[in-house]
Amino acid sequence: MNREENPPAEPVDATESPPAQSGLSRNPSTPSERSNPFIWVSWLSKLMAGEKQCEWASWFRSHYIWDKLPSGLDLAKWTADHAQLLRARKAGLEAEGFTVYAEDQNSFKLVGQAGIEVSGKPDLVAIRGSEAYVEDCKTGTPRHSDHFQVLVYMLALPHVEGPWKGRKLDGRIIYGGTVVDVPACKIDADLKELFRKTVLTIGGPEPARKAPSWGECRYCDISQADCPERIDIRTEAVKDHGLF
């Protein structure tokens, strides 16, 4: 198979929208294998939080470049709303005396012993004296995976070159005008082990467990051509049962 050196653009993870068309309606190309497994933090966080049960979908994304189903998300609107929230938050932090680093300034990549790459891009890192925060701005409905996404940033950044190297970071999730704290004490042995196991599951050589369901498949950008078990039709409610 053809191999791809460059990682994909980071997926939008603030809002999930069903693909604009069914997984059956496409003329796919053959997926090409990556030179090394590549994982975005947002793929990890949903599995770590238990919001996704299909580990295989993230395994496939980490190992292959594929012909994605188009999303029904209004990307232009999401980008504008997110940028407005981020700019307002950054200005507020700077007014409080923080030095603030935004988006691409905070990009990182960790490479493990098996060659698995984990990458992320926190929205904001704010530093003032001994205080250091990593923040993510969310325009969608709050989810448990938001916490895990920030926790992984808090775990990873102290290992990365920059003003955050070696620091203990606290986290914050920004939902409009609401700030949710994610304290540094949440980075414990259990969290580190969950992170390690999840990385090795979806970055490892063996295909991870499939768990197809209409609830997850309808938001998935992997078509039935690449995942024959994909479920595109919701099961009808059973009425003729006589139980109640």
C-alpha cells in the first residue's frame, strides 16, 4: 500500500454531526497506510471517557489515510464561533497579566518507543509567575471527553519544549462564559495508565475491537466500503410484543 508521511488536519471535535450522505453513497479510493500510527488527542479522549465504544474506528484512523465521508457540520460557522470565544478568552487572560500562547503555538507531538505518534493542539496556555493553565474553548454541549482531552494536554505538555516544560499545569474548560476547572491532582497513576493503554490499543498493530451501532456509526466518517459492518439504518421499534 502507499504510505503517507504527513499527519491529517486535526479534526473538529467541538460538535459531532452526521455525515452529509450515507456511507453507501460513494466511490471510494483504496486507503493508504501511514508510515507510523498517528493519533490526535481528541480521538483518545472519547475512548478514555467511554463516549465511544468502537475502538476499531480510531485504530483505522490512526493507521490509514482514507476517503472520508463528508460531515454535515457547518464548519465555517463553527470556526467563526470558536475563534470569537478563543479571542475573548485570550484577551481576558492577558488583561489579568498572563502571558498567553494560542493554538499552533501549543502544538506538540509525542513519539513512543513503538513509533506511535500522539499529537495535540491546546487552544490556550496561560502563564503568570508560578501559575500555569492549559485551556480548551468549547462551543458545543459539555461532554466528559472534554475533561479527558484537557487532562491529556496537562499530562503531555510538561514533556514538550516550551515555557510549559517541567511545569505542573492546571486545566480549564471554557464553555462560553462558564469556566470548569480541571485540577492538576487529576493527573494520577490511574489516568496515566488509562492513557497508555488507550494509545497502545488504537496505535498497536492488531486491529482493535469493533462495536458497530447506529448511534455511533451515524457520526462516523468511515464508509461502509472501509467498514462493511457499518450500520446506516436505525432499528425499528418493536410494537408487537405483548409485554406491556
